[in-house]
Amino acid sequence: MRTQPKSAPELLRWLWRNYLHQHTGTMAFAMLFMVIEGSMVGAVSYMMQPMFDLVFVEGNASALKWVSVTFLVIFAVRGLSGVVQKVLLARVSQLTAAHLRVDLMKRMVRQDTSFHQTHPPGFLIQRIQGDVGSINIVWQGIITGAGRDLISLIVLIGVAVNVDLVWTAIMLVGVPLMFLPIGVAQRYVRKKASAARDLGATLSTRLDEVFHGITPIKLNRLEDYQVGRYEGHSDTFVRSEIRASFGTAVITGLIDIMAGIGFMGVLLYGGAEIISGEKTVGQFMSFFTAIGLAFDPMRRLASLSGAWQAAAAALERLKELMDAPIKLTSPENPVPAPKGLPTVDLKNVTLNYGEARILDDLTLHAEAGKTTALVGASGAGKSTIFNVLTRLVDPREGKVQVGGVDVNRIALDDLRDLFSVVSQEAVLFDESLRENILLGRQGISDADLKPVLDAAHVSDFLATLPNGLDTLVGPRGSALSGGQRQRVIIARALLRNTPILLLDEATSALDAQSEKVVQSALDKLAGGRTTLVIAHRLSTIVNADKIVVMDKGRVVDEGTHQELLAGGGIYADLYHLQYQGGKTVIDPKGAAALLPRAPQLTAPEPSLMRRIAQRLFG
């Protein structure tokens, strides 16, 4: 649920406290030149009186020289001071935006899985790039323009008052009348700008999903459908932006209306005084120039007022993200991670995702240095066990231990250094093959990498790549085949050399030839490690030291392959179902698979089929 909108002072205090205060010296130096630049505008209007009265009316030749030189000095000082303050404040603006993006990135990558399930990538990209960018544009305009324009306005009003206080009062009589409509317009702009920011995040999310799912979109002929959805969101976004621009334009339009009323009043009143000889033409021109120049900064300030409402809407969302609590953190006083080959234990673990119970009082023990396989229907909670072990999520109840130590007592970095994970989703980064294996590790030569590449069978296809280890693998590894991507992930795990290995359906999406190669690499990887395997193809785990059968978040059976077959139950049912005389069968995930013929097995009886269906589908 969204909180109440933050006030402008509150948002500015947050921005100052966290980012701008470190640039105090630079901003103070820039402000000095800003004051000089703004004052020069007032000097121009002030010089109108001697220029008209002494030069144009009296014809004083000596006055012509010093007035001309004075104008040259005024514009030169204004130009130089403007360059200095713009460069200094642009530097502050860009550094502030960069620091804000980095801090947001740090914060987002440390959020837990549930946070990223409710905040899609497109949403976060829009916040980090789009919202910070929009704030930076407005903020740069504010700090490079608002200060200068405010100083110019004050100086110019001072010049006008110096010429005639009554004229100035008449000119500004409409200002108080503008406060209420301008306030209404500002609230309107903020509301529409806030809606536009949300729609911008929706557009980014749509693009992210479309480009990541481009293959199924093409195969299902969804191009026009997806473009239509994007076009609909885009039209709504455009309408919100136009309405926000309308509100901003209304604010500057009200200033122009006020200026017209004021000028009319001054011409009627002041013109009569000039005709009667009470005031000189030079005085009127000085006043007229000062007020004329004053309305330019006034209009810009009014425009920035509207633009600030749009920036405030974006800044408010960024502050909400920065204030979002990080739920999974390292303990204040962490204990050392266990050494050697650790055991893995879950004791009476219960975990819910919303109202759905995923793990239900589950107890599991994996022996050190041995392979424990997890089997069961989809939704039984197998992958969730991996998530609680690595603290991607914390259970509601129960204990999760590695080597006898509770995982929530170990520093997160130390805990995750104990695990290597190879899953069916072999996601690679759009970097070189080398970087995808090293993941930032330094000081590892090609000679050091060779044993790893050989063991993972990466060397088998390395020679076919145009630039060897320096070949770019494309977005999500799209330049490599599925089997090649899996071998890269295995090489990465071998290089990490962790004591615990988690395998999540690592070969399920591969063809028979690729599966054989990858399985050989996995066997080498699992050697001498505490290994937990999630498998739906039971042929891959028949040699596991222990097989744990899960159903609806509970352990319902465990033992070796032969023990479980002899005991009947879910495992025996699944095994018989997968090995129906070498025919095409349905695995527990519902996918057709042609599995090897199991010796001396017959097709299950109809009653067995019904029993399996009841277990799998309720």
C-alpha cells in the first residue's frame, strides 16, 4: 500500500542529508558566481536610467564612453560567472545522480526473493534509470537556474523599488491572487506526473518481458498481440505526460496574465507622471527594463515549480525503494562457517508463500560427502529446500543447519560460499565466456582454468568458438546451446570448489547426447562433496546414497533406490510409471520423455495408474 505523499521540504531534506551535503563546498563556491551572474541582470536595468537621461536626452559625450564600457563589463562578468557556476553545479548534479543509482542498485540486489517477485525487472530498471534521470534533469535545472533566477528576481525588484515604490506595488498587485490557482495546478501536476512514472515502469516491464520471451512470442504468433498491449500502455502514458505538461504550462500562463495586468496598471499610472514631468524617461526605462527582465526569471521559477512536482513524484518512489527493509541480513555477531564436508539438516521446517504452505513440518538429513536425491511431484517443495539452505528465503518455523550450525547464525557471504548451484536454468551474463566462468575472480590464468574446462567438458567445444574464452556468449548465453551453457555453469561451480553442491534438474532440458556429456561432468563435480540433487528423471539418481521422497511439503519416504522399490509407495509408483517397457511415458512434470527400458518390469495396472494420479494431482 502506498504511503501518503511526502512534502517537498521532507524530500529535499532526505536528498540533502544523503547526497548533497557532501558537495557543500562546491555548491557554496558555485553560489558565489551565481550571485554575481544574477546581480549583473539588475545592473543592466539600473544602467538604463543614465543611458537614457545622460546620453540620449542630454547628449553627454563623456557619459557615452563610461556607460558603454560599463555595459561591456557587466555582460563579460555575467558570461564568465555563468560558465563557472553552470559547470560546478552540473558536476554536483551528475555525481548526485550517479551516487543515487549506485545506492539503489546496492539496495535492490540485497533484497530477498519475495521482493523481486513483486517488483519486476522493468519496474526496477525504470526506477534506477528513468526516475533518477528525470530527477537529475529537473535538479540540474533547479540548482543551475533557480538560484540564479531567484537572485536576479530579488535584484531586479530592488532596482524597480529604487525607481518608484508605488509603480512596483502596482506591477505586483496580482501576485497574491496567483497563489491559490498555482497551488492547485502544482497538485494536479504531481498527481499526473506520479501516474506517468507508474506507467513508465509498466512500459519498461512490458519491454523486458517481450525481449526475454521473444522466442515463444514468435512461435505462438504473438507479435501483433504484444505490440498492441504495448501500444495501449504507451497511449495511456502519453496522455498522462500531456496532462502533466498542461499543468506546468498553466502555472507559467498565470504568471503572464499577472504580468499583463501589472504592465497595464503601470503604464496608466506612470505614463501620466512622465507626461506631467514628475518622472523622467530614463527612470521609466530603468523601471520598465527591470520589471521586464524580472518576469523572465519569474516565469522560469514558475516552470521549475511545475517540473519539481514531477521530480518529487519520482523522488518519492525512489525514497520508498531506499526505505524498503532488507529482510534477509547477516547476523550481528556471526559465527564461523563450518569447515570440511558438512552435513545438511532441516528440522521441523515450515514455510509459507502467502497463504500457500510450501514446506510443512519437514525434517531432512543429508550426510556429509554423500549424494542425497529429492524426488516428488512439482510443487512438493524440493526447490524451496535449496532456497532455505542458501537463505534466499527464511522459514517461518524450524531450524536449517549446515555442519550443525544454524544458517541464520552464519554471515550471508560465508554461508553462500559453501554452496555451488547447477540448475536447469543455465542463465549466463552477456559477457565473455571467461568472465562467465570467473565471475570477477582475479589472478586465474588459462593454465589454471584448463583442468576446470576439461573436467566440465567445456574444452570439447571451445575450439569451435571464434575467440575462444573471450567469445561473447550473448544475452543469457543465447550464443551457446543448452548443453554448452550447462557445461559453463559446471565449470563455474568447479572453480568455486565449494563443499556443498546443489543440483536442480541440471540435465532435464538436454537431449540424450548432451545429457550424457553433462552428466559425466556432474559426476566429477559431485565427487567428494555433500550433494543434494533434485531429479524428475529417476534414471539419473538410482545410484544416490539416499533418495528422499517428498509430497506436499513433507518427507514421506526415504532410502536407497532398491529399498524404496521394495517398499512400494510413491517412489515405486513413479519409477514403474517412467519405465513402462521403454515406451513414451509421462514424467512427474507432465512432459513426454522416452526413457530407457528397465529390465523385468511390466506396465502398471490400471489401479496403479489411478493411485499415481491421485497422489500427483490430488
